[in-house]
Amino acid sequence: AKDPVRVLVTGAAGQIGYALVPMIARGVMLGPDQPVILHMLDIEPAAEALNGVKMELIDAAFPLLRGVVATTDVAEACKGVNIAVMVGGFPRKEGMERKDVMSKNVSIYKAQASALEQHAAPDCKVLVVANPANTNALILKEFAPSIPEKNITCLTRLDHNRALGQISERLNVHVGEVKNVIIWGNHSSTQYPDVNHASVITTNGAEKSVKDAIANDDWLKTEFITTVQQRGAAIIKARKLSSALSAASAACDHIRDWVLGTPKGTWVSMGVYSDGSYGIQPGIIYSFPVTCEKGQWSIVQGLKVDEFSREKMDATAKELMEEKSLAYSCLNR
Ligand code: NAX
């Protein structure tokens, strides 16, 4: 039998946390034969709610769940964790300035970076979900220099899955028959959902490019892109709450593919530290197409980038550079 893996979820008393922890405990993230010990962190005002989540986890009698740590102590939460899913953060409230939200999150991610560095397992893999996800991940990377930079990522898989979903709805095919969309850049409304290299299995079993199958460039270049970019806002409008089950599911997809590998011929989108691929400047966490093998991701190389894509990829990189300087100005305050 496998040894249990310790998985940290921060912000575990929140909406995404509530959807995510049962998925992890059921083996959705690490597989049906992998026992887990859940470490759940939240802040003092949510301590009682967090304990309630722990009670429910016990009541669910998950066979794979070998232990639950529920705490408001960051060091205790990080102790020995192999996977860290960072969902906790400071939300933007009405009337708040961007700079003030950034400032709160910078201080949270700076502190949690140190705790992970000191207490997590040496090869801990980190996924930042909390917004601004790319920049929170960058701050975490900067303040945890002993964690390999390849181990620090942010979530753009929800956007990737949303793009797959839109294509599958449009073509009326199962979502599993669509692959290789790309989310470039920031997990924000400047992200660029790109279908230029995506393909679909048609009803007769043949593989076809999504561009040919849809045969409507205008839709792909306008409505498709804005629908994916604005999907989070559409969910808030409908639910009066932000995406939670889809975000939790995407976090599981992200970690599962990273740890267990992507299927042959398939790539996924992950926010990773830029190495200069596709002319994107190093020094930011940017979403790229990646394949994963043996617990390591690598950026898919050699994809053709046309002028339309270039412009959109650069615009979202520019926004990340601006977020980075805003974050640094908060650090120096
Ligand atoms: P909630 O407000 O329901 O939950 C957040 C939880 O984090 C709360 O329980 C809060 O007490 C806790 N928290 C705050 N500061 C903390 C700290 N310093 N340490 C530990 N816990 C702390 O938000 P929820 O809807 O669960 O969303 C969580 C985060 O995910 C938000 O930042 C949200 O913007 C972000 N999202 C990111 C997505 C992505 O694709 N990357 C999509 C979904 C989501 O919008």
C-alpha cells in the first residue's frame, strides 16, 4: 500500500475549499489508490467553520482519508506537506482599490512562502488559486527561494476547461473529444484563450482542427474569447457567488496531470515561471501550454504564433509586468 500524501488546502473554510476537500479525500486529485492526509488552514474568524468542515470530513468516512489537520497556525498547517493548494486570500471588496487588495495578498503570500519553505516536504508542489493568482504565485516564489521555481504554479486550468466547454457546446460533441486549447498569460480578463492548435474528434472518429470544425473565424476571434474571459463574471451574476465547484475540479485536474502526467498528445494550461519561451519575458508567472511527465511540467515548444495571437499574448504579459511592479511597490511600503 502507498504511504499517504499530505495535501495542504489554505482557505479551507471558504467556498472553493468546501468543494475541494471532499474531492481530494475521494481520490479525484491523486488517484483512487493514493491515501491522503488533509491539512486545512484558515484564519481565526473562520476557525469554527473550519472545524465544522473537519467534522463533515470525518462523517463522510472516506476510505482514502488517513487524517485531518485543521488549524489556524500556518507552521502547523505546512508541516511535512507534499502538495500545497493555496486558496486562501484577501478578496476584493466593493470600493477597494487594486493596490490595497494587492497589498493584503502580498503580505499573506510572503508569510506563507516562508512557512512553506521552513516546514513543507522538500519537494513540495505548490498551486496558487487565490487571486491575483499569477502574482500571488510570483510573491510566493520570491519569498521561498529554497523551493525549486518549477514547483510553484498558479491555476489557469479553470479557464482552459471553460474553453474546452465552449468548443464542445458549440460543436455539440463531448468535451472529452476536444483537446489542446491554450490559455496564455494572466488569470484575468486579459487572458488569451487560443484555439489555433486545438483539435476535436468528429462523429466519424476522425481528428479535425477546431478551426476547421467550427469554420467561423469571426466567432472564434470575438465571442468565444470574450465568453471565456468573462465566464467568472457570468457565474457571479447567475449564482451571486463566484465559481467554486468548477474551480475545485480544475485544481484537482491541475495537480493530477502534474503528478501523474498528461495523456500522450495532449497538453494543458498551467501558470508557470516564464523561461522566455514564446518571447515572454522571464520574471513573471505566465500561463503556457505544458505537458507533464514524472512529476515535471515542460512548456510545449514550437507552436506557430500569428500576429493576432502575438498581440494578445503580449498584452496579457504587459498586465502581469504591471501587477508585478504594483506588488513590489506594496512590499516596499
Ligand atoms: P472564500 O472567500 O469563500 O474563501 C476564502 C477563504 O480564505 C476564507 O475562508 C478566508 O477566511 C480564507 N483566508 C483569508 N485569508 C487567509 C489566510 N491568510 N490564510 C488562510 N486562509 C485565509 O473565497 P473562494 O470563493 O473560496 O475563493 C478563493 C480564492 O480563489 C479567491 O481569491 C478567488 O478570487 C480565487 N479564485 C481563483 C480562480 C482561479 O481560476 N485561479 C477561480 C475561482 C476563484 O475566483
